[in-house]
Amino acid sequence: MRKLGRLTVAALASLGLLVVVVTLTPLVDWWATVLAGPWEDPSGEILIVLAGSSLGEGVLGESSYWRCVYAARAFQDGGFRRVLVSGGGTDSVPIADPMRRFLLTLGV
């Protein structure tokens, strides 16, 4: 029984040490940077653009507009071969459709 108690205390102490290390050190920022890669140099086969806001009836909202602008810039820099726009919404027209049309006017 004593051995089980010591094992439990050791496990909880280890968990507490892990929480302290993650909270008080830049470990999370470093790990996120390693996993994310470079933000200023996007590239790949397919660029997936998620739909954002809508002003209703197929009109782009601010976040959808900026997502399209950044996607067009990334595509025109030659980093991607295809662009996939994804998203619906509560309107009769999914917000991905006007985003697709806007991307076409931007040369994508």
C-alpha cells in the first residue's frame, strides 16, 4: 500500500512539474513555431481557404474579403497549384460561392 502511495505522489509531482514547465517557459511558443513552419513563405499543392463572414445574400464580409486577398497573393506567388474554398453559412447562397467568384476576379 505504501508503494502505491509513493507512486501516486511521484506521478502527481511529475504532472505538476510538467504544468509549471509548460506555463512558465517559452516551450509552447517554440513548439508551435516548429510545427507551423514559416508564415511568410506559404507553399504546397492545394491552398484551402475557409469561408469567413457574410453580409447576407452572397455579399462578402470583412474576414472573407481578406482571406480571399491573402489567398490570391499566395497563389500568384506560385506557391500553390490549386485553391479550394470551403464553407457554408446560414444564407441560401453558401459564402464559398461569392468567395470563389471574387478569387476569379483576382486572377486565381
